[in-house]
Amino acid sequence: MYEVFGSVASRAFRVLWALEELGASYTLTHAKPHDPVLTAIYPAGKVPALRVGEDVITDSTAIMTYLADKHGTLIAPAGTIARAQQDAIIHAVNDELDGVLWAGARHSFILPEEQRVPAVKPSLKWEFNRNVNRLADRITTPFAAGDEFTIADILLTHCLNWAVGAKFEHDNEQMHAYAKTMRDRDAFKRVRALG
């Protein structure tokens, strides 16, 4: 059984969604960043973390990749062009959406107040909208990285949902429709119900 550390309101949502899609057994240990229950197994104290036996895996994308590879689904086989294309989408989402959203969060409530630069947020919001449109142009299949649902869809949908809560709006109707379709998945709904 897997043990997930984090909360539904964090990047742990991605890991929980992957586990639900896989039908894998897991427990959720509710932990905020730097919670003592988390730092006891992972000194950096970042969420999410996944405990597998005595081992701890960190970073939501690394965790999802491990789970998908281990279970042989939600990911293209290693060494294939399909995997390279899927990885390209994953890296683009991390760089161009997650990174921008995270910068916005840091300047809203994460950094010490004297280090925050609120004036950067309009620029980040503009960049996010531009990046969503660029990414939409790359997606020509029903899912983010092909004709089947993969961890790329989990990552992309999570970022699009995070943007709503962070008030990082975008004007791409294709991406709005895509996110709505992904939120209709049963596994997504089961994770949302945990929160």
C-alpha cells in the first residue's frame, strides 16, 4: 500500500488522482509543508511525498511517473517517440504553467512579506494566458499527449484548476472545454470528494 503525504488542496491532488485512476490502494496522511509528520521522513518538508515501504519519493511529477511506470498504464512506454512527446508536454506544463502559478503564489503568500513583489502578478497573469494559448496549439489530440488519458492530463488539468483559484484567467475556449471534460472523470471526482 502507498502512503501519500499532503492534502487535496496541494500538488498531492495529482498523486491521489493518479492512484485513483490506477485503482491502487493508498492512505492519505494529511500534512502541510514542513509538518513534523512529513519532515520526519523527508527533511525538506515539501508536499507531496509518497512512501513506498521504506522509500520516499518526492515531487508530484516524479511520483506520478513512478506509479504509471510501475503499473504499466497512464504513460507511454519508455524509449518510444510517444513517451518523448508525452514528456515534452509534461515539461512544458511544468515550465510554462506550474512555474508561473508557483511564482504567483510565492509573491502572494509564500515568501516573507518583505520579499514579495505584488507588482509582478499582472505580468505573470499575462504570461500564463499566453502560455495556455501556446500549449493549446500543440494539443491536437483528445488528450494532452495523445489519444489516451495519461499523467500529462492530470498535470495539465491540475494547473488549469489551480489557475481558477489563483485568479489566473485564460481566454482559451479549447482549454476550458478540455478541463471540464477532465473534471468529469470519476477518479477526479473521488479525489475532490476527499477535500
